[in-house]
Amino acid sequence: MSLLGFEDVMKADPSAMAKAVADWTEMARKYQGVQQRLDTEVLPVTGGQNLWFGSTASAANLHITVTRQQSVDAQTEAKAVASIIKDAQGDFESAQKKLKQTVADAQADGMKVTGTGNVLFDVGALSKEERDYYHHDPDYQQSRHEAAGQWSRKITIFLEEATAADQRAALQLRRAAKVGDPLDQFNGQAVGGGDEADGRRAAELAARLKDGKTLSPEELAELNNLMKADSGSPVYGQTLLTALGPEGTLLLADELELRLNDRDGKLKGEYGELQTNLANTVAGATRDPNTKFYQDFRKGLQEAGVKNINARHFGGRTEPIYGYQTFATLLQHGSAGYGKEFLNDLGTDVLAAERADKNRWSAHQFNGPRPDLVHDPVDGVLKLMGQNPDAATMFLDPKSPGAEDRLKYLLRDREWPTTYTNTLYSAPITDRTTHQDGLAAALEAAATGDVPGEGSHNGGPHTPAQARVMQGAIDALDGDGKGSEIHDDLKMPLANALSDYVDDTHNILSDHVGSGGGGIREENGAGHLNGGADSLTRVLRGVSDEPEAYALLYSAERAKTAELIGGLPADPQADRSAVDLPAQRIGTALGAYDAIRTDVILDNKDDRMEWADKTGSLASAAAGPVTGFIPEVGDVAGSLVDLGIEKWADDVKKDAQDAGNKEASDAHFAALNQSKEMARGWGEANGDTGGRRTDLVYSNIALGHTSGHANAMSALGRNGQQ
């Protein structure tokens, strides 16, 4: 696509288009006047109303009738042209406004924008001191160079948007005027501009693709232009998808997937772009669940979702691909984000289809022409929810309508499907490991309210619905006392979520709250975990097979420990109860983490040293910004959080070397040993020169550690084994 010139877009006067709209509207009005005069003054004379008779009158009447129809067609064409220009004016003005704002923002950032739209850092605008600094700091030069590149890319985006609006209008005007029509007549079927008209034109082109036909490169570019420009418009999307129908939408999606992965195919980039634009169109059309279109489309999708979309292809009847698999594959390519109600309804419907036939996608052959096929649409929809925390929470909250047993079904009861690959000379190769990365993403997002991987977990607060998801996951995973048996895909995401609840997990492990009453606590509008310590311990143990997971969980707990120790009263005259019980509770939670680590080491007989090395290294490297619970620098607690971490890492490795044997080492008290260093640091920060308050703090932590360690070992089936 050849872009419009930067200066052309910047200096264009769209108001001229408004005058053109007015002129074409006036033209339609004048042709209407011609039609009315023919109707009232001419046709009555030639039409046999006893005013003119004979063959000449009949010939004249035929001629005038044709002329009248031309005046009607001219009105249609003029109105269409006016509509197209008006729509183009709005699109162009929008792109121009964004371009001008981007240029202004770039200039405010110290950039110079050339007449061709290139962006350079304006060194000449710097003071002498600033220029000297710039020339002697390569990192600063690089950062300014990168910033200039980012501004250039933004300018290009809006130039492309303006160019697309221009090209879209040009194509529409040529069709409205029937350019190239040998009859050279007015176009009585001319279609104007706007989202509905764009939707009808896109449907016309998309239907040909859906049927396996080929579009010319120009037509494909036109379809992509329409899709990209209008995908966020509900009117456009609903017009297009209504014309295609749910099944037709799935057939189109499948056709795009095939063409995108055709080894010998051309225009793959265009088909890939169209795939994304179609997914974004679905997002825009389904944003409002209260429309008739939404209800009709959902109902049609329920039927098409269980049909074999592959039936029309050779071999497709023996290798079925169901509509929901195709739909989930399409939606993975979207970039606009889907409404939470849409994702919830889709998830509900896919689960219903699965429960109606649990073998529908239980074992699916790898499909060469469709290597990206989402063979498990349940996990595919859950993966989309991972990018929409509100949708994930709504879907997994046990109190949501119809969601009471979803967590239990997904975490304990569901038979997760596998894939297999046929071979020419031997038995099919089966993927023995099921995949639950979609469930993992949705679970983390639902429990925390954050998108996984964005580093936004900060320890809450959490809504009651989020807390119900987290507590419900713990209860489901430990429903039969086997919380330590957790799928590999879930371990790290669960650790991420649980670290976000460190306030609650600390309180439960320290017997402060949550004695197994179940459910959650609500306090000042926030939700808190309220389950039993034994279940929580087993789930923590289950995720801790992954070294990074244990390192994260322990780092969050040690940050909480530093916060609590830092908050203990330093006044020697303070009531001992203000120190004794809080310190004991700190020790109880730390004892549980020491027990969990020891249990991992005892179980991982062959890999214990590797696990210990990774855990120690990860926890040491994570010192500082591990969770939102790290106190601010300068706070007393902030100075405690990293005390003893290197010794802790050494103790973990020593524990692994001794295989958790209590006669060989006391390294299984690594967390207790680190807390001793924190207590010492607290005493020094508070002027406890004699060490009496420090000893009091540590002795109470040690007392709590003994009970916490024993309770956790018992919960893990170690019968109090150290």
C-alpha cells in the first residue's frame, strides 16, 4: 500500500469534503424535482389520461418512463456518493487528528519531525550542557534514538489509517458510479458509505472466500481494509456475521486457517491479517449481550459448534474438526479483547457440548494443514479468559450462575484430551501429557484480578469473588487430601496467585484465622481465604515441586515476616503479649515452609540437589522486588527482608545433601535460621544493645516454628518426621 504523503495528510482541509457532500445532496434533491415534474406534468399527458393518443403518444410515454427511472437512479447514486464522502470525511479527519497529536507529542518529547514524517531527536534544541551530556552518554543516545523510532512508527500507523480511508472511499465511489459500465447509466443499486454498507460489502467478499473461491489481490486488500477499519463497530460486525451466519463464519475461519498454512499458497500475510480482523470483528459484534443479534448468533453457534467443519474436505469425515475447535482457533488470533459475558457464555456452551459427549475432542489427531488448531476448545476459551480477569473471575467464581462445580470439574474430574499423530509404518504416537495452560492462565487471572505475566500482582486487596476462586481452587485440589498432586502446567500460576494472598496464607498457616470453616471471610468489602491449614499446606507442597514456585512463595512469606518483625514494639516496657503471640505465629508459618521444603527434598531423591540449587539461587536473586509486600526502602522492615538469605540458600543445599535427615543436619530449619538474622537486625535497628528483646522475639519464633513444622509434616503424611 502506497501511503499518502505526510504533508498531504497534515495540510489537507477535510472541510472541502463537507462541501462536496452538500453538493451531491443538492444534486439528489434536484433530480427528485425532475422526477416529480415528470410524475405530475409529463406522464399524465403521455399516459393515456385522454390528453394524447396514438402510437406517438405511446412512444413518448415509454421514453419519458425511462427518463423518469433514470432520475430515480440518479437520486440513489447521488445520495450514495454523498454518504460515501461523508463517511470518508469522518474517517480521514479522525486519522488526521491522531497524526497531528502524535506530531505535537513527539515535538514535546524533544523530537524534530521532518516534512516526510521522519522523526529525529532534536540535538540542536539542547543547551550546551545538555548537548555535552548527550554526546558523552551512549546509553542516553540510544534511548533517544529508540524513542524517535517509536514516534516514527506511530506516525506511520496514522498515515496508514488515512491512506486506508482514502482507498476505501475511492473503491466505493467507483462502484457507486459504475465506473467502466458500458451502458453508462446511473446506478440505481448504488450503496452509500457507513458501517452497515461496509458490512454488506465485506459479507459479499467474505462469502466467496467461505465457499473456497479466490479473491483477487485487490479484492482481498479491500476486504482487509473494511475489516480493519470497522472491526470495532457493532453495526458493521453484526451486519457481516448475520449475512455469513454462525456456520458460515466458522467455514470462513477454517478456510483462512487452511490458506494461511498452505505451503505453496500466496498472500499468506494478507490471510493472516484477515484472520485477526475477523476475530476482532467477532469481538466488536458480541460486545453487548442484550441484543437480538447476540442471542441469535449464540444459538446458531451452539448448533454449528458441534458440527464437523472439516466434512467438506477430502478425508474430513474420518478426521472431524468441530465448530468450537475452529472458533477457539480463530479467537486466539484476535487483538481487540472479548467481552466478559461473551467469553462466559462461550465457555458455558463449550462445556455443555463436552458434557453432552465427553469424547467429542478427547483424542484428536494432529492436523497438518491446520497446525495451530485448538483441539481442546475448553482450554482455548480459558486461555482467552486469562487475558480478561473479570471474565475469568465471573466464569470460575463458585457463586456465578451455573459455576458451582466448575473448579472441581476442571481441577479434579475432567479427563483432559490428548493429541496423537498418525505414522505411516507404526502405531500412532500419542501425546501422553495433557495440557492445561489455558486453565492455568484463567485461574491466576480469576484469583488475582491481574493478567498473568504482566508483573502486576501486588498482594491485593481481592474482591470476594476473586477470593472464592482462590479458596475454591484450594478446596478442589485437596478435595480428597491429594492437594500435593498438581498438574505441571498449574504449579507456577498457582504459586503466582498464592503469593498474591500472602497475608491470608500467613494467617492460615500461623493459625490466626481459617481453622477449616470453609468458604471465605469478607472484611470491609474485601475477600480473604478462610480454609484449613492442612489443605493449604498440601496445595503449597503440590506447587513446590517447581523450584521457582517454592522460591516465590517463600520469598513472599519472608517479606511478610520482615514486615511483621519490623512492626513489633521496640519499647522494653511494652507488654510481652504484644511480642510473644505475633512472634510465635511468625514461627508457625515459617515452620510450615521448612516442612514443605523438607518434604520435597525427601520425595525428590534423584533431583533433590538440582531442586535445592535452583531454589536457593532463585530466592537469593529475588531479594527485593519479589511481591508487593516488600516494604519500602528506608523502612525498618525493608532492611530486614534480605538478612540471612545467602545463609538460607546454603542451608537449603545442605538439607538436600543430607536428604532431610535430622541426625545429619539442622539445615531443615533454614527459615528459622533466617528469621534469627531478621530478629537480630530488628534489635540493632531499635537499639536493643543487651539483646534481651531480640532473644525474646527469636525464642518465640522458634517456639512457633516447632509446632508449625510438626503440623505441616503431619498434614503431608510424614507423621511428625523432621
